[in-house]
Amino acid sequence: MLEALGYKVEDLVPYIDWNYFFFAWGIPARFASAAGVHDCPACRAAWLGGFSPEERGRAAEAQRLMDEARCLLGAWRDRQCAAAFALLPAWSEGNDICVLPAEGSRGVSHNAGQMRLPMLRQQVPGANGCCLSLADYISPVQPAASSDVRNLPPENVLGLFAASFCEADAAAEAEDEEKYGQMLCQTLKDRLAEATAEKLHEDVRRIYWAYAPEERLVMPELFAAKYRGIRPAVGYPSLPDQSIIFLIDRLLPFSQIGVRLTENGMMQPHASVAGLMLSHPAAEYFSVGQIDGSQLADYAARRGMAQEQLRKYFFRNISSL
């Protein structure tokens, strides 16, 4: 199953996690509550009054930034953010996730139409005492090649997603705009791309994949990932190899939402995100951590790439020893 969707900016505003917006500006999380203050003089004054005299200057800065962000969102309210997802029959073999590409995918491996997504295993046991791999959340039972994902157990399905702030109708955001204005636009676009992924994931869980049709979460619960399953994006600690983006693009062509990849695997436009969706009820986020030379060799063999080539994609996770 491959689907492309569009969401209006005004419908995505509730899905923006403002903590990350303020973090991008170096403003501490305690000031992010400016996003929830009612826009009347009394409420604004009461919110500012809740901070010490030493902190009110920074709080006022957060308030001004929020005002400008709201103004920009108002101007963009009718713009579209694009999203796409794929739900594919899948199974695990060791640390690899094997998938059966859907019609519309751009290529498959030589192995009977399968494509492998090699995963890395956590190097230090987590709180549960286990060293996790994302492949652990996929069933090892191989489904039939003719399987319809709607008839498969959720653990035999791998979800893929991509989301982007559409640039087609705004390709010429004034190049000579002041640096502050450019940064405001970019940080807000980045948040809208993430908000699109959040909204898409909710719709997939409740409607398209429908493994959690009764889910009813409020925004703080969504931001805290209280839903069933996880949505690790490429570059996340549990999916650190940026080169995996090329495999996802083959299974879920990003071109359908106006996104292309650079030779280093960066998504263009910049305000774009892509990754996996896993439904397993025990799925949790984790950090792979540092891998040693033997593990890099094993991963490179499974990935079908030279070790030195792979180093540039996730060098921070490769031990120099």
C-alpha cells in the first residue's frame, strides 16, 4: 500500500511541538509555555508575571518570537504540507528487516523481489536489560508473496513515511530577507514538517493501518509518544545510518511529494523528514550507541557497502578504537 496525502498548515498547527521550536532558538524549555498563552493583554501579563524579574526579559523574548511565528503561520494557513506512507509485508531475519515492495516502488534487490533494510543493535543494554534492534519488532515469520497488508498481523507489516513542507508555491521566499526572518521561516517549516509526520502517523494508526482505531490522545500525550508503536526517523539514535534513506526512497518514492535526495542522503527541501513506523506494542525508542570495527564489518556486509563509505553516514556511532 502506497499513499500520498496533503494537509493544510492551519490543520497542522495543533500538532506543532513548540518545545523544539524554542530549542532551535536556544530558548530554555520553561519558556515554551508562551505557545499556550491566550493572546489578550491580561493573560500575557499574567504569564510574564509568573517569572522572576531576572527571567522576564527572556520570557518577553519568547513571547515576541511566538507572536511572529503565529503571524507567519497565519500567512501560510492555506499552504499544503505533503506526506506519503507505505505499508509493506515484512519479516525479520536476524538484524535485517525484509520487505516485499509494493507496486510503484522504484527497485528491488535480486533476492526474489525482497528488499533488506539492515538494522543496528543497541550496544549497551537498556533499562530492560536487552540490547535492542528495530528488527526485533518485526515478526520472523515470512508472509506469502501475495499477502495483502490488510490481512496480516501488524507485526508482519513495516510502515514507511515521508513528510515535507511544500515549497512549490513559495520557492522564492525572498532571498534578500534579513537573516532573522530566514531563520524564523526555516525553523517554522522544520516544525511543520515534523507536525505533518505526527498527524500522518496518527491517521495511519487510526485509519489506514488501523491497528489502533480507538486511540484518542490529546496533544501532550502524542508528543510524549503515548501511542502504540514508534516512528523512528532516519538519523534518530535507533536508526543512525543516514544511507538507509536511499532504501526508503526506493520503497516509498519521495518524488511524489516533491522531495529529492542529495548524494549524501540529505532531503531537499530541508524541511522534510522520513523514517519507519513500527506497530509492536513493546516497541520503544533507544540509542544504538558506539559500534566497534567487527560490528561495522558485519553491518557493511549486510548493507552491501564499503566500511569507509559507511563511515561518512554515521561516523559518530563508530568507535575509533
